[in-house]
Amino acid sequence: MVVVDSSALIPFARVGRLDLISATFDEIRTTELVRDEILIEGKRGTASLKSFLETVPVHEIHPEAGEVASLEGVAVADASVILLAEERDEILLANDKALITVARSHGVKCWWVTTLLLKCTKEGELTSTETNDVLYNLIDSGMNLHPKVYSQVQQKLRELGE
């Protein structure tokens, strides 16, 4: 079970790999605010995101989301996914450092996009080469990834490929 944020959904949609989320998790959910953030006409990936969300439960905004956002210095949409993951004791999939930092302070287990890619590789959903290609495509499409993290993922992929 996973709660997904727009910071993970948008990059996967841009490279046509939302299927990796479904392949890894039986149950996927998000919030109304995240849905509203990602379903914007004229933006690349919107059609695939709309189709993807047809099978994903979309939850109402937690009543405390505004207060948590204000106190923690994150967007209300970020607070909404943090509170949903915390309430349901589920993993939060995101690619936003501030969001993940706050989520972890709430005791929420978090996965980065790279964590999901490595899991797909370990479970045989992708080969190391395929994972490397997906990672390159994600970065090429605008996903931010620190060079140090990129190097660490490359090292792990070499180990998994052996």
C-alpha cells in the first residue's frame, strides 16, 4: 500500500512508466489536492495521469492539512499526503526533499522515486539496464536528482546487475 505525491506521479507519467507504481504496490491512493495538482490540461502526461487515477482511490483533504502545512512550511497538498500516509500507516512515494523530511518527522516511511526503481530491479520487474534507461529518461524529462544520489543508484544497479 502506498500514498503517492505529485512529485512522483508527474515524472513517471512524463516517461510513460506509471505502470511501475502499479507493479510494485497492490493498493495506491492519493488526495484530492494531488489530483488537482496533476490534472492540468495542456501539460505533458495529463492524459496518462487521468487514466491512472481512474483506478486510484482519491481521498478528501485531512481537516488538519492546512494547519500542518503552515506549521511545517510545506504546501497543503504535501501535508494532505503526509497525513493520509500517517493515518493509514502506509508508505509515501515522493521525490520532494522537504516533503519527505516532514513526513519522516511524522513517522511516515518514505520512498524516493529511485527507491521504487531499485525495488523494481531487485524484484525482476526491470533489468539493471532498463532501470538505468528509465532513470535517464526521468532526469532528461526534468526530474531533479542530486549527482551524489545518481552515483549511488548507479553503483547499486551495477551490484544488482552482477
